[in-house]
Amino acid sequence: RIAYVNGQYVPHADAAVHVEDRGYQFADGVYEVCEVWQGKIVDVPRHLERLGRSLSELRIDWPMARKAVEFVLHQVVRRNRVRNGLVYIQVTRGVSKRDHFFPPEHVAPSIVVTARSSNPKAAAAQAAEGIAVVSYPENRWPRVDIKTVALLPNVLAKQNAKEHGGKEAWYVDADGYVTEGGSTNAWIVTKDGVLVTRPAESGILRGITRTVVLDLIQKEGLTFEERPFSLEEAFDAKEAFVTAATSVVMPVIRLDGKLIGNGHPGSVATRLREVFHTATDLQAV
Ligand code: PLP
């Protein structure tokens, strides 16, 4: 395997950044994950757009021109011969003597790109089965709209889910409303067949997969409401699912040990998963 680190393609086993990288010391950095599907990278323009937004919110410069970043994404996918899998990009504020203040102007941001293959058959099997999710009190900082590498709350919430038989955590805010998953956006389908997901401006990451699914819902003429839904409403839903580049559309069949609907992946989630890639921007590598 090959990784890209600050201008060089290096063997993955030797890929490293300095111990004084601010990503390592302060989680002072941002990232993106794009799906690679059938030899194509999914929604690169949208991911780079969001990367640019995350960088600008934290006042980190682009490590190089956006087109160059795009080129490197393609190179890393190609050099690793990934047909189905993920490509990961991380940009941090760079390497500098440990100090909370921003480093001097001349310090360049660090950039790392890695890619790895995944097994499409295993993913399909997981989607056919559905996943269990476990609720968790929302305890993250309010700027979850920025895709930072500061993911410790997400790590703890997801580990808790795992220890309770789940694959994902659903954060629940102080008013009892689901915000989003540990690494996914959260959706339900009500008994009346209405799709519900929380507005992007209200304490969640604006998922790229979420945006694509919203487009699809409109194309398919499904009814939806962008509003918060409570944990209680989710228990009572006909279906639930999560969305992310890492799992596309993944049906949720259990929430805190209780079955959702009939306990099987729902027809809406299954349909959205089937047609998902028709609504994406696909770049051949
Ligand atoms: N919410 C959180 C907290 C995430 O970490 C992610 C993805 O990693 C998502 C939502 C889904 O975003 P996307 O669809 O862009 O992968």
C-alpha cells in the first residue's frame, strides 16, 4: 500500500508525520472520507467544497491548490488499485513547537492521503441484515458542522455502542432529540411514510451522503420533513437508517435493544441504497 504524505508517495507502513504535528498534539486539523465505488471516486467536488469550508472555519490554509489535492486523491486510489473502498484526506495546521497559539506564518499545513479497499459483498450482507444503534447523550462541542479530527467523543460513543451490541451510536440532545450518529447522519421513516432527518444547521455535520439522499428523495417523489425527531419517535418509526460515505445508506433495525418496525431493513432505505449512486458525481480514477 501507498500513502501520500506532504508531497511524497511513500509505503503505507512508513507513512508518518512529525511528533510535533498539531494534528497529533491538538487535534488541530480536518478531514474528508470519499467512497470509491466500482473504480470511481464519489462526489469529489462536494467533499473538497466541504474540506474548504472546514479549513476556512479553522483558518487553516489549503496545503496546495484544490486541483492538486484532487489529483493526489486520484493517484492514491489508483496506486493502491482500489476498486471499492475509501480514500481519506487529512489536513492539519502543520508541524511547530508545541504552543496553543497559531504557528508562525511560514509553517505549512500537513496533508496526508490514504486509501483502502473494502469488500462490497460484506457491505451488501451488512445492509441486508441491518444494524443496531445505541443512544448516547450528546456531549460534543457545538461546532460539529466542522469536520475536525477531534473525534474523541465519537470514539467513546461508538465504543459504548459496540459494547452494547451495536454498530453505531445515536447522539441524543438534552431535549430528547436525536442529533446524528457517531460517524453518520440519522434518519427515520414514520408510520405515515414520511422521511425525517434533522436540519443541517442544527448541531450536525452536513453529510454529503445526506445531501445526495435529499436530492434522491425529491426525484423519487417521496415525502420528507427536515426537522428534529425524538428518540421516542424513532422507537415508533416504521424504518430507520443512517447515511455516510463509509456506509452509503445503512438500514437500522434495532435501537437500544428494541426492534424498529418489523425488525428488518425497510423498503425505503433499501430502495435509496439501490439507487444511491445514480444521484452522485462519479470520477473515474
Ligand atoms: N456525521 C458525522 C459525525 C460524521 O463523522 C459523518 C461522516 O464521517 C457523517 C455525519 C456523514 O457524512 P458524509 O455523508 O459526508 O460521509
